[in-house]
Amino acid sequence: MTDTTTSSVTAPRVISRILVANRGEIARRVFTTARRLGIETVAVHSDADAGLPFVAEADQAVRLPGNTPAETYLRADLVIEAARKTGADAIHPGYGFLSENADFARQVIEAGIAWIGPAPESIVSMGSKIESKKLMEAAGVPVLADLGTTATEADLPLLVKASAGGGGRGMRIVRDLSALSKEVELASAEAASAFGDGTVFVEPYVEHGRHVEVQVVGDHDGTVAVFGERDCSIQRRHQKVIEEAPAPGLSEETRAALHEAARNAAAAIDYVGAGTVEFLVDASDPTRFWFLEMNTRLQVEHPVSEAIFGVDLVEAQIAVAEGRPLGHFAEAASAQPHGHAVEVRLYAEDPAADWQPQSGTLGAFEIPGVIAEFANPTGGAGLGGLRLDTGFVSGSEVGTHYDAMLAKVIVHAATREQALRQLAGALAKAKLHGLTTNRDLLVEVLRHPVFMAGDVSTDFFETQELVTRTSHVDETLVERSAFAATVALMEAAREVRTVQRGIPVGWRNIVSAPQVTEFTLDGSEEPVRVEWYGGRGGYTGDSGTVLSASSTSVTLEHDGVAVTYAVAIDAADLAAPVVHVDSPAGYVELTKVPRFVDPSEQVATGSLLAPMPGSVISVAVEEGQQVTAGQTVLVMEAMKMQHTIAAPTDGVVASISVKPGSQVGAGDVLAVVEGDEEGAQA
């Protein structure tokens, strides 16, 4: 039997109240299983998260004063004190934050609280990618060579990688050997900022690789159950976007070899609990694979493994933390996976603007066809259907302090083809108002012929032409959506007017010219102009015939084809309301141009605007300083990536509106640089 003297559990126990040391979607996910098992729940939350659903859903909630992770979710002392105050006898760390912090795990155990995770020693063993590779090599698991001091031109391309942490932070691809030292320096600085550890290493970069990971769960008896593999190759900036299980296109021999390597990796460190062993697979020759790292926690993409094996991995975590053997979970793992599951990560970000994160109010958040939330849905023939895991609902505020992921949307179907089609269809019909999201990109990838054929690799976004990665605007969709928006606005005005109700909207005695309504559209400099006529015969315009109209729905006919546009008017600003238009052709958000503009609201020439919400890391200049075009003015951090804001022209820094540590929203004025000519005139 495996020695478990250092484990969090020395004898079977019954957990009665779980505190989740996390937020949003993963907190709600753990709460769902806990409620089903009859276990009480405790939430901890920052000030920024006070209004989110996970706080209200918990039986008890404890405020962690502040907003930033360092003030709140990374404060181990506050989390353990919250457990004491609420009588929680177990802590589930979720993923991220303190989930792979061995010191936190030790503190939890020393406090007499059950730790729903692996032993601290296991976390330490796999916490350093450098040391873990040595352990895996000794256990017979294939690893890539460390080329830190021996790299030559023949080894190019290279990958610089942070030893601690993950998620693509502290990672750089090097194609020129002379740039290696500089990239190591940059990766080290980014790793130190993200993880508090600037250690990096260098290994060969597999140009056309696949990211395949294996789900394992170990118990105190030394049993390691393997719940198949997942393919997570569709990534941007080394962060996963789409995951699926089983991994497509692998031979049974390769699957078996991956599973065995993962089992050996877990056994080598006496692993207890849920974990994931990640591998790099050569897409050109899938029989070749190498160990990347082991995540000693539950993964974001665990639902696809749950779906094909019909299990609840959080329940398995709780059972192991109580000291129970895996039992029926191990039996389920030994069965053949059933059907195919695909998960997408829906982000508040703009793919056409270099993935800039978005913040604001999520006006509408509706995905059709969802059968269950946070648990395997029950569908026909034992297949699930659509599952939604999210930390938000319509009306939720999406802030700048945390990751921009809005939800995970998961589908389970009989075949991969059906899963892709069903998931793409649900996303295409979803109502997502108020924030720019990567929804259209996800739909395009799910329907992309290369992806549908199973030709997946981590360089997918670099090798494939994608419309939604550009600033492409479907002019026909915009024109017809704008016409529908105009009609809906006129109907809204008609519905509330108290006089002259019998006069048709837009009616004139003498028609000399069309009525004109203009909208602004993100990503377009020119306003969208709608010319239309109104009268006893209804509305007419170049974008189609109006068959029916209300303030919420407009049906247009064009070339004999009728299409209904769902319209939602956000009239928070009566002079310039935002209009959301959904149709089978896509979603368009328009802002009506007011008739009169307040000059005080105009942005000064030379203003440097925040391209995304985030925080200011450093300011490199002073007011009155002379700068040249391209010179760094300040550095921002968003989604744990650093972004340089540079002077657009030669000139003088007229003003600086921020300082290091300032939180800013997209479009906020950071500084003003007056060009040489402007400065001379001033």
C-alpha cells in the first residue's frame, strides 16, 4: 500500500461543509456537487464579486476586503480564517489562485481541515517543470531535452518556458539564436510577475504539435484511475480555447501508451486526488509524444471527460479526501468512453483586436438548448446534450480584476461530427449582449473544414485563414440589422407617445427626402447610415420590406426571403441608445448617433487611450518630457500579459492621467502627447 503519512487524510471522515477558495464558475461547479451530496457550502468573495451568482448560491459567504487577487483570493490566512468562522471542515481550491500552492495545502491540513486536493509533497514535485521533468524521465516517461546552455542553430526553433505556473505566461518562441538571451529575460520577468518565480528553461519547440492531456484520479490505496485523454490543441497564446474528448485521430496503441505514461507519472509521486498529465504529441507522427507537466488540481476542461465516462470528478475528489477508495469511479474509468464531448471557452475578448479583454455589463446571456448546468445532463440514448458552466448571468458585471472567461459551453453527442454541429448551432443562436466576445470565432473554428477533419494542432490560428481574426465587417448583415434597429426604435417611440397616436411614424405631408438615422459600429470609422420612409403604408427602405414590426422584433423580406431580427434596446442613454440585433445571420451591436454632441465629451487630440481594461505596471515618462514616435510611455498588464503603450508621434507629454497600480477601462485616457507642431502652437 502507498505510504500516505503526509496526506491530508489519515482516516476516513465525513465532510459536512465545504469552503471553495475560488470564485465564479468553478465555485458554482463545486457547489452543485456538494448540494447533491447533502454537503453545505461556503463562498469567499472579493468586493468586486459581491454581486455574482456564486455568492448568493452558497449557504454562507465571507467577504475578503479588496478587489485584486493579491488582496483576496491569494490570501491564504483570510481563506483559512473564513473556514474557521463558518465551521467549514473541508476546503476545495478549484483551479488557479491557491489550487497548486503547497504552503496553502499544508496550512489547511495543519488547521485540521480536509484538503480536497493532492498531498503538498505531490504539488511540490510537479510545481517545478524542471524538477518534474527529471522525475518523469526517471519513471520512464518521455521528456524533451533541456537546451538552456547547449542550444545551437540546429536546435531552432526553441521554446522558453516558465518553470512555475502555466496558462502561457512566461513563454516565448525563439527562431533566432541571437534573440534567445533577450527572450529569456522577457519570459523570466513575465513569470516573476505572474507566479513570483522567474525561473525559466529552454527546450525544442515542436512546430506542428498537439496538446493532449490525460485525466487521472488516485486514491490512498495506490489505485490510479485513468479517465481517458483530451485534446486541447486549439489555443491562442498557449491558452486553451477548445477542448474535446476523446482526442481525435489517435491510434489505440498511442492512446494506451499515453494512458500508461500518465498512470506511471501519478504513481511515481504517490498521487492522491484528481490531476492531469499533459503531453506534447507530434501532429505529423502521433506515435511520438513527450511529457509537458502535471497539473495537480482539477482542470478547467474536466467536463468533457465527465461526459464520456458518465462520472462526477468533483464527487471523486471529495470521496478521496474523505479517505474512501475509488471503487465505482475506478470501474467507470475502466469502461470504454461513450460518445464524444467538446467544450469551448467563451471569453469577453475581441479576437479581431489581438484578443483584448472586455469589461462591462453582460446585458443578455442566453444560450439555447442547455439541458443542465455544472453537471452531466441526461439526454436520449445515454448522451447528454448541452451543458453550461458559468459564473455569470444576464445583468452581471464583468470586471477587470480577473480572467475574462465568461463560460464553458459543453456538448455531448454520439459522434464528433454531431457534437461540433450542435455546439456551433447553439453558440450561433446565443444572445450575448453588452460585451464583445469570441463567440463568432468559436463558431467559425467549430465549422472549419480543417478542424472538422480532426487536423488539430497548437499552430491552428497561425496556419488557418479565419474571418473573425480580422476586422472584416459583413456589410449586408450590418445594413439590414441597422434598418431593423431603426424600425424598432421608431416603434419604441410610437409605443410610448401620448399624443397624435393616430399619425403614422415618419409621416410627412410632402415627401421630399428620406428620413435618416445613423449608428456607430465598433471597428468601423464611418457611421452606418439608414435612409427610410414612414407613412400609412408602413416602413420602407433599401434593406428590405417590413412585414411586421415592434420594438423587440422586426421581420424583413428581401428577394422573397423573410428573416426575423430580435431587437433589444438599451436606453440607458436616451440620446444615444445602444441597440442589440440578433438574427440567423449574426449579431450586431449598434449605437444611435445623437443629433447633438456635447463638445466637453470629445477626446483631446493626441490622447493615448487604454486599448483594453487592465492595470498600469509602470510609467516611463514625465509631464513636459520630449518623446519620439514609438517611445514607451507606459506599460499595462491585462490577462497577465504585458502591453506597451507608445508615443504615436514626436512631441511633448502634455499630461499623464494614471500612475503605477491604476486600474483602467478600455478607452480611458492614459496620457496626452502633443505633436511637435501642436506643442509649438500651444
